Amino acid sequence: MKALESEDSLAAFLRAFAEGTVPKKEWTHEAHLVMATCYLLEHPLEEATSRIRDGIQRYNLAVGGENTDTAGYHETLTIFWIGLLREALKEMDAEMDVGGTRIEKARAIAQRFGSQRDLFRKYYSFDVVQSVDARRRWVEPDVSDESFPRH
């Protein structure tokens, strides 16, 4: 991912996300993870969550998408990933002597979870993820909550 080449490219990616100008084809699962990781590192949880939520919704609209009962922003999946990222960042802090830099942590998250877009399936059934309720608000895992980090 180009955004992870340097701190400058990461900062440019975050600005482009905030402005809604990241090319749609570059708004991948990995890009979501990198953005959310940076927000979680830079803000208290409640503020980071709000910025992530609002940012994704704004971005969807900026690129011609929508946030409806069947498309666009998904609250349960967003909160699911925030929980996993928080736990992964805590683990990194415990493992790294100095905690690592923002870009080091973003790279580590992208490497660890970038190819695991469907990880939520371990915790959620198809019916729950596809429900309007789960798209609008947080829904607890219905398949497994073993080792699931709470938000």
C-alpha cells in the first residue's frame, strides 16, 4: 500500500481520506485498517470511533456511494474492527520496547489483518451481518464471542 511507504505518504493518505479524495479503487480493506489504526493512535477511543464512523460515511458519499439499510457504512463491522485493532495495538505496545512509531504500527496492522477481510465470519452469521439492525447499530457476535475484544 502506497500510504505505508513513508510518514509523509501516510499523512497524505489520511488527508485524502478526510477530504474524500482517496480514489475509490484504493479504498480497500487494508486502507480502512490503516486509517482506523491511525485514528486510534491519535485520539481517545470515543473520539477515534466517532471520527472513523463519520469519516467512512462522508467518504462513501464523496465517492458517489450511499449509506443506506443495504449499502455503505456498517456499524457492527466498524465496531468489530475497532475492537480487534485496539487489542492488536495493546499487544504491540506490550511487545515493543518503545511502542513503535505510527507508521510501524500501521504497517504491522496492515500485514496482520490486511488479508483477513472476512475475519468477522468467525463471529457472525450471514443473516446477522446482512441485517439492517447490524448495519445501523452494534450487534453482539452470534456465532462465537470467544476471545472477542469488547469495544
